[in-house]
Amino acid sequence: MLFYSVTMIADNLESVRQRIRRSCEKAGRSPEGVQLVCVTKEASVEEIEEVLRLGINIIGENRVQDAALKYKVIGDKASWHLVGHLQTNKVKDAVKIFSLIHSVDSTKLAKEIDAQAGKINKRQDILVQVNASGEGTKFGIKPEEALNFFKEISLYPNIIIKGLMTIAPETDDVGLIRLCLRRLRELRDRIYKSQITNHKPLLLSMGMTSDFEVAIEEGSDMVRIGRAIFRDKGQG
Ligand SMILES: *Cc1c(COP(=O)(O)O)cnc(C)c1O
């Protein structure tokens, strides 16, 4: 028995892909330069298998425990990205599953990832999460701390810093969203020029269902999309 509509997911995904292509065109970018991370935190294993059939190859989850259950079934048929906040006591499991951790925002966490990755002879790709909107409740380091943070964690041998991630503020003010996303790009450019990391180029993970088109215009390399793929449009 199917609890979801295969046609709906296929239609939604096609529409997301079209919107990505159009935004790339508008920004004069190649669509191959934008990776689609399909965020499956609200999706079942069956739904994940469906998007894999439709050509998705990167799955984004925001909780290690949920991802572990799904990973048991799906395994390495996809690359797994952790997009949500990571607690240090979950790092041991996280490094076994995820090819990219988007949410590194403390030295303590980076240190633990370095240690646990080392134990399994892995070099763990990570992104630094930045709180570009300055909202108090959100995870992520402050933009003004980013340079020092990069310097500090670039010393860990089992971590490879691939770029930066942010979550734009929840608002209808597109101007404000654009400002935050642009701030992340400018920060990336500053860090790149400072030559702190040799792991170049630094990628930008930004853009979700509500703002991925603006994010692509502002230079996003990785959009993280859930609702636009799995939700019935009638349900919003
Ligand atoms: C849930 C989530 C997404 C996807 O959000 P949608 O609005 O469903 O597209 C992206 N990034 C993070 C960090 C998330 O937790």
C-alpha cells in the first residue's frame, strides 16, 4: 500500500528542477553548478526510494537518529548530508553516515568530529554554519567570528572544510532574505581571499523551499529542499 502519491512527487520534483534551471538562467549560471539536496526529514523510506528513482542522489536529514534508521534501508544508494544541528554525543554515529555535515558551529563540535572521524580513518567534509541573519534563536557562528573560527578548525587533520551554510530568516521580506544570503557569499569571498584554507573553492549551502531561487541568484552552490518536493501543494 502506498501512503504517498508517486505522481505528486515526480511532478513536484520536475517543477523544482525547472525553477532551479530558470533561476540559473536568470543569474547567468550553469545549472550543473547547483546541487540539489533533497531534504527528507518528513519523508518515509518509500518516499526516499521514489526520489532516488527520479534521479536524486543527495539526501538531507536533520537528525542523526532518523537518518540512521533510513540509512539502514537505503545505505549508500545516496550521499547523506546532515543539515540539522549536531550534538557532540551524536557525532560518533554521524561520521559513519554522512558524507557532508552542514552544521558545524562550535570548536567543541569540530574537535569531536575530528576525533571520531579519525577513529574510523575518515576525513570528514563539513560546512561551517553561519547565523547570517543575527537572529538570537538560530544556530551558527556570528559572521564576525567566522575568520577566526576557520583558522581554528582548519588545524584539525580529519576535517575538510568545504564551505559555509546558512538558514535565511523566516520572513516575507525578500529584501532581508537576499541581504542575509548575500552576506554569506561576501563572507565566503573574504575567507577565500584570506587563504586560511587550502580547501578551495568554498561552497555555499543556502536556499530552502521558501527562498531557493533568491539563493541561486546570490550564488548558492547547494540548495536544501524538502517541502517543495514532498508536500501536496494544496496543503501549502
Ligand atoms: C528542513 C530543512 C530544510 C528544508 O526546508 P524546506 O522548507 O522543507 O525546503 C533545509 N535546511 C534545513 C537546515 C532544514 O532543517
